[in-house]
Amino acid sequence: MKVLFMNLLASMWVCVLGLSSAVAVAAEPHGHSGGHRHVHGEADVEITLDAQGRLSGHLQAAMDAFLPFEHAPKTEAQRRQLSQLQESLQQVGFLLSANPEAGCTQTSVQADSALFHAKAFSGHANLEVKFTLQCAHPSALRQLSFDILRRSGRLKKIELEFVGPNTQAKAVLTSKRPAYTLP
């Protein structure tokens, strides 16, 4: 009975996170989520693991965490940097990886930012990434490594919220501690 209740609670949390993300994106097109705090060098990540092994995530960050500029690209070098970032974000592995024993494979990834669109905008650009992995052995999932913290140099901190079938937790990750160990 307890496991059934925890699975129901995790499923409801997934729905709440999905609904809140959808409302934020609908209210602010192109990744300008009004609810996201725009803090340079930091990202907020929400990850859920459901009972079927689907690992869903949502990352929000100031674009400054990934690029040395937050405005529409002005030079050829900036256009290349933006293009390379867009390409890298098509692979969840650019952001994070799960321990191999869990057998998690990417099923979808969607990255958006005002910088990805040709329209002019004012203010500071944000990045929003939604992704899904399917884990063949979810009970073997022990760790999520955010190697982007070591590669980026610009991203200094991730505030992580994790919800699984039997647990809910928060963690702060840094380049010195880029991995989250599941409880």
C-alpha cells in the first residue's frame, strides 16, 4: 500500500511539474519563464523518475551560464558559439549522464531560448531545456552526473529537485560536487 501511495504521489508531482512548466512557457514565449530567477552562473533543474523508468527533466538558466553573451549574436564568432550550443543541446549527455547500469537512453530533448530565434529582444536571455530518458533498469539508477558543471566554466551551481517513485529530495551541485546520488 505504501509503495502504491508513493507511486501515486510521484505521478501527481510529475503532472504538477509538467503543468507549471507548460504554464510558464505559455506565459513567456521562447524560454522567458517569468517564474525562473535569472541568476548568472546558476541553473535550476527539476528531475522526475516514474515507476516505468522514464526520467524527465527540466533545466532553466540564464544564457550566461552557457555563452559569454546574452544578446543576439553580433559577430560571426558569436553566431558560431550559439550554433555550437544549439547542436550540443540536442544530446542530453551534454548536460548530464546516468550511471551506465541503469541503461538510460535519450528519448527526447527540446532546448529553447530567445537567442535561438531571429527576432530581436530586450533584456537578458534565458535557456530552457526539457528532456526525457528511458531507463531500462530504473532500480539500478544510483547517480546523475552533471558534467556540464566541469565543462562549462560559466555554470557554477545547479539547484536540483528530484522526485522518484519512493523519494523526493533537493541538492545543490557544483563543479567540485557535480554528481547527485539518489537516496
